[in-house]
Amino acid sequence: MPSATVGAIIYPDQDHRDEILLTKRNIEPFKGKWCLPGGHIDQYENVR
């Protein structure tokens, strides 16, 4: 069964800069690499 995930792209429009929020992974796979914020959610978890 596929698992649900959620991700976000944070794009501030302050001073008209081209910036995107990234986080550094703490777990494998790709530990230490930059990625978009996100993760797995439980079946009945509210995403708000």
C-alpha cells in the first residue's frame, strides 16, 4: 500500500529575491543532502 507524504515549497516574496527554503536531511537515504521540507504522514493525521 502506498504511503502518504506531504511537502512544501516556501517562497518568500520579500525584496523580490529568488529564494526557496531547503532543509538538510538527518536520516538515510541521502543523509546530509539538501531537500525540500516534507515527510510522511499517518493514515488519519491532519495535515494542518
